Amino acid sequence: MKKALTILIFLAFTIHSMSQVGIGTTSPAASAQLDVSSTKKGFLPPRMTSAQRDSISKPEFGLVIYNATSDNLQVYKKGTESLNINQSLWNMTNPAPAGVYQSFIATASGVLGSVDLVMQNPSSTLNSTVYVRIYAGAGISGTLLATSQIVTPTNGYDWNKFTFLGPGYATLTSGQTYTILLTPIGSFDRYTWIGIASDVYANGQAGFPGSGFYQPYDLPFKTYLSAPSWVNL
């Protein structure tokens, strides 16, 4: 028993320490983490019904399954990017415990499936949690259209995705103004939506609840129309 356990631990360590894995080949492709090679057998992904697929909690984009109900190989994809305000001048990093927001003008019509924000989680325990709300109009006095799922921002500076799971999706109309509001959960949560200390986006502004728009600042963001969905390959 001890011998078998030792072998299992050794194999687990070996697989974990390898930079690439080749199955059926001793020379996996340089760009592949896993390279499966065979002239007689295929790759068999997890097989499940549509109901079982839909019960997967928060599937990662790129997840692949075989849908036995529809008889299709499927991948989970995000919506189409419609607006990308991405600047390298991320130079405003003050935490905003009451929230922070950014207005924008929609460049296309459709259902807003998700937004990406550049954030930092300054907590050493990574327990800061936030969520996003979408309002009609400039500022947060308009109609609340949609609320995202709760997200724990990554440690350090990086893009974080906020997905709107419904049933209350925001349907955007091209040319109309909307506002993204980022809000922390709990008074002790700390986070940062990284800002730009200049007016790099002419069709919107950054602001803070209770004090209004903060000129001439903007906050980098990306919007994706249409909700994330399973797509046939």
C-alpha cells in the first residue's frame, strides 16, 4: 500500500512539474500545453444533456462539452465586443469604498452580456468582492437595467469580467447613454477600478456616488453585446 501511494505521489508530482504533456507523442507541439496524438483513436470530451450542461456553475469561457441532447460539440463563448476603452495610462488607483462609475454611449444595439473592468484587489486575503450595475442615462439617477454576478477581483492589476446572468439583462440602443456602476459588498471591502487621469474617452466620464462626475477622468472598460452562451462547433 505504501509503495503504491509513493508511486501515485511521484506520478502526480511529475505531471504537475512538466511544462507540457504529450499523449501518444514524446514531442508535444511547442504551443500546446496538452498534445494528444493518435491515428486510431479520438478525443472524447465530457458528454451530458442540455439540462446537465446548464447546471454547470459559472462555466469558464472556452469550456468544451458534447451535448447529447442536440448531438453537438459545444464551447462556452462570451458575447461580441462592442466597445473597448483600453488605455495604457492607468494612473488613478485610489480605492473607492462607496463605489465608482463611468458613463458611455453605446455604439451598437443589443443585449449587454458582460463588461470588463481593469481592477486591483489590494487585500492580502483576496476577500474584496464587488459587482456591477447598469443604469440608463448619464449618472446613477436613471433606471436600473441590470446587475452582474459578484466578482472577487484578481490580485494585482488585470481585467476582470462581470457577467449579467439575467433575467434582467440590459438591452442597449446605439447612440444612447448608459452608466456602469461598480459597488463593493461590505464596508470593509477594498478594491480599485484603475482610472485614467485624463479625458481619453470623449463620450463619457468617471464619477463617484454622492459627488457626481469627476472631470476630466475616465475608467477603462469593455462592453460585450449578447449574453455568453454555448455555441456549436
